[in-house]
Amino acid sequence: MPKQFDLLVFDWDGTLSDSTHAIVVSVQEAARDAGLPIPGEADARSIIGLELHRAITVLLPDADAAQLELLAERYRVQFHTRSHGIALFDGVAEAVKQLADEGFLLAVATGKTRRGLERALDESGLRPYFQTSRCADECFSKPHPQMLLQIMDELNVAPERTLMIGDTSFDLQMANSASARSLAVTYGAQPLENLLAHKPLDHFDNFAQVWQWLQTNA
């Protein structure tokens, strides 16, 4: 069967990496450190995928600039203490290697900082398999399409040959705005009802299902 897609773009946290819990706890502990209201789990999950300062503004709209900066600084500290050894979801490493061997172009579009993604790529051993990546401190935050548009331009791939895979509405909105297609995963940050409104090609409850779909359809 001929390939439908040449370029597969993955979100990182909650899609390839099982980091949602660490992010939620880091947000909550950072708020505690900063003396700000501690968000519930659902609220903390809802801003995963956004650039950090934008996420904090959405989460705590009444905080002033100094409080927001303190919260951002405390989040970085809290997450750094939890980030080492965060596992990939089962099957991710094998799937990424095989997709690269099969000739797909692979990329990452993430709400992480460049420093955070570089560390994650090194710790996971997946760096050699991704042709390029874009991070939230070098592009407009998701759901703005800049990350995806730059990736497609760099790799010279048309939108209709590009597939975005992510766990948040921000990933799917970004794909739609860039005229690319998308797959949704429900094992990360956001529930299925948040994702279906953005019309992904399909949705999956674990990475094994993603991998099976890509083998059959990508």
C-alpha cells in the first residue's frame, strides 16, 4: 500500500513520553511554592502543551506579573527534579526506530523548551531518528501553526503529506490551522471529548494502537 504521509510530527509530553503526572504535580507544587492557589489536577492537565508563560496566564489569570514569573521559575525547578528517568510509553522507542527505517521523516513539535527537549532526546536515545523539531521558546505557542509550518517548510513536505500526532486540543488545532491531518491520543493530558471537536483521523487509548494504525494506514 503506498504511503499516505511522508512526515510524521509527534508531540512529546503525553504522546511519546509518560510525563503528564510529573507536569501536573510540578504545576501544583510550583503554585504552592509561589503562595498562589493550587490548581486541581484537571485544570493543571488542561494547560499542558502550551508555552509555559501562556499556560500560567491561562491557569491563574488574576496573578500579577511578578507572581507569574515566580511561578514559572518554581515550575522549572519542580519539573527538573522530576524529569530525569521519565519513561517513554511502551513501544515508542521501537516504533520510532522502525518508522525511521521505513523512510518516514520524523519530527517533534512540543510545548517544552529547547533545553528540555534536548535533554529528553538524549535521555530517551531517540535523537538520531528525528530530522528536526520545534519548541515553545522558539516559536509561537500551540495552537498557533508556526511550529508545524516551519517543520514542513524545512523538510519540504506538503501539508497533505503531513500527520500530526498529539494528546491535546492544541496539537489538533495546530494541525488544522496548518492544513495537515492529525491523530489524537487519549492516554495523555486531555480527555477524548476535548479532542474530537478538532476532527482527527482517529483516536487511540494507548500507543500500541497508534503504532498499529501507522503500520496499516500511514
